[in-house]
Amino acid sequence: MMKIEETKMDMKREDVIQRLVARGIFKIGGKQLYELPFYLLMKEYYKQV
């Protein structure tokens, strides 16, 4: 079984998703956060700040 290493970008993406979830945001535009590109996650995150 191959071990998949997380990149810094993966860790940042996960961090942004966790921060959005902590604010009660679970979907954006009818899609779950894990389905969205990083750009849209960051856009939503900075709207909330």
C-alpha cells in the first residue's frame, strides 16, 4: 500500500476547512467544502473575517 504524504497546501486547505466548519459553514454554493477548490475556500474564509 502506498503512503500518500500531505503537502503544505493540503494542510493549509484542511486548516481553512476546519476554520469554516468552526464558524458553522458546511457548504458553499450547495457543495460540501471538500469538493471545492482552494481558491473558493479562501474567498469564503476572508468574507467571514
